[in-house]
Amino acid sequence: MPSAEHIIVTKNNGINVIEFNDRKILDELAIRELGEQLQDVAESQDGVRILLNFQNVEHLSSAALGMLITLDQRVKERKGALKLSNINPQIYEVFKITRLNKLFEIHESAARALGAF
């Protein structure tokens, strides 16, 4: 059975802008599929630049956070850059508690994040 597309990837000045189709990123299978889809983008080129736009996401599980950390490592291995934007306040609290707001570069809006590349 083909996996669902969990992300929409658009290009903006060579930057992969990724939006999520899922409002809740909680289910283990969905997270695995999502991780694979994000990894494909991360490994598409050296120096890959990725913006994860969380504007549609309301809930994120800890497993999803782990997947994001793995993605960040992949991107850095390829001398790329990963930025996050539009994280809702409840999810941002989790980033703060886990200190992931120090690991990830997080911007209020996609436009700001794009400007920061």
C-alpha cells in the first residue's frame, strides 16, 4: 500500500519549503513515513536548504521531535541548513522544555525564515 504524502514541498529560491498535510503528527507509522519523505528531501543535494513550516500542525509527539533531530543531523552532514517556522505556542512550549529551541533555528513566519537563509 503506498504511503500517504505527509508533506508538500515547494521551492523558493532554491530553498525547499515544506508544509505538513497532517494537523496532528502523532501516529508512529505516519511519523516514520514523514521521516522518510523529509529524508529524501534532505538527501536530494549537498548544501540542501530546508524550511519546515508548521502552520498547519496542532500536535506533535515526542517521536516526531526525535525524527526532527535526526533530520537536522542529516542536513548538517550534507552542509545544509534547516529552519523551522510558524510553530504554534503549545508546540513551541515543548521545544522550550526539551531545549530544542536551542538546537533548531525557529522563526515566527515563513517569510522571516526564508530571509534568514
